[in-house]
Amino acid sequence: MQVAGTDERFVLEMLKYFVQNTPVVLQRMKNYCREKNWNDLAAELHKFAPGLSFLGITSVEEKIRRVEDCVSEGVMHENLPRLMEEIDQMGTEVVNVLKEDFSL
Amino acid sequence: MTEPINILICEDDYLTLKALEHTLRNAGYSIFLAKDGKEARELLSRGNIHVLLTDIHVPYFSGLELIRYVREELDSPIPVLVLSRVGLEDTIMHAFELGANDYITKPFNPGDLLLRLKKMMSQEK
């Protein structure tokens, strides 16, 4: 995380926030997807992606961009549930790894 | 002793907000935080903000509306730096038309951000 430099306390603060907040965000996104609420889903994704980038979690970000493309192009969202499921799984996995590695 | 440079950051994503605050405080700037456009307008109206750094998508008043507020209602020449994700070129163009001075994409590079700020402030003098 380039922004943090060598400030460990700051890194931990950011990771802690991510670990606490991500499950809530993932649940909200799943709800929006189930309700076919594409506008709120897009807004949530828009906010979620930069945080992932800051933490260097680019694998999830790529999937988020694909979902955003689907939503913004207004094409049928037949792939959305699968993509959202993958985002959920990857996000949950990242949170679990961070929790374990940093004892959060 | 030189007066501190007050930068207002308007950003609703907590991680981005904290990352910006961390970078700019460490560089010696005095930081004011707003998590939405309403808070940002209130802080801007006090007249002691020297630079506005705003995301485009923030609640209540968007970054674009904030730029319009600064340029038209406050009639202020303060430098405005827009934060945006990649792929919003049309919106960034609109921000320039409204009076933004520069933009930076998220996730930002701290060195790049500081250079752009310095450049904007030197151009203002």
C-alpha cells in the first residue's frame, strides 16, 4: 500500500476498517442484485473498488469492473448473479486471510 | 512562520478519505474533511479553504456541483483538484468546463498527487 509508506499503525487501521466493513458491503450488494436495483448496485461498486485498489486486491476489482460494465451498458444481467457470487466469495476470502494474517 | 495551507477533501469512501488525509497531513498541509457535498459547502462558505480536492460522486451535492458553487456562488479562484475513477472522461471534461484545475484518478499515487497540488498552487500565485 504505497500511500501508507512505513506507517504500520495506519496500515492496520485501514485493514481493520476493510475487514469490518467489507462483509456489510458485500451483503448490501447481494441484496441490490437480488432486487435488480442496478443503480444502487453500481453506486456501491463504485465506492467499493478504490478501496480494493489501495489494498492491492486487483483480482476482485477486475470482476467489479465487469459488473459495472454490464450495469452501465444496460445489457441483460444474466451474468451478474454469477459475477456477484464470485465477488462475494473472493471478498470473503480476502477478509478471512487478512483477519488471520494480521490477527484482526 | 508561514500560514498553513488548508485543503478540503470531499470524499465519501472512508478508505480513500483516510489515504488522502494521511498523505497530505504527512506533507505538512492542514486538512479539513467532508464526507458529502453538504458538509463541503458549509466548510467552503467559511472562506478559509485554500484548495478543494473533491470526488465526483459524493452525496447531496456532487463534485461538479461543488465546483460550480466555488466558481459561481463564492466567486473563488481557489485551485480545485478532482478525484475520479478511470473511465469517466466525459465527466472530467465537464469538471474542467466548470472550472476544475486538474484531476487525479483513484487509486492515486501519493507523489503524483503532491506534485499536482504544488503545480496548481504555484500557478495560482
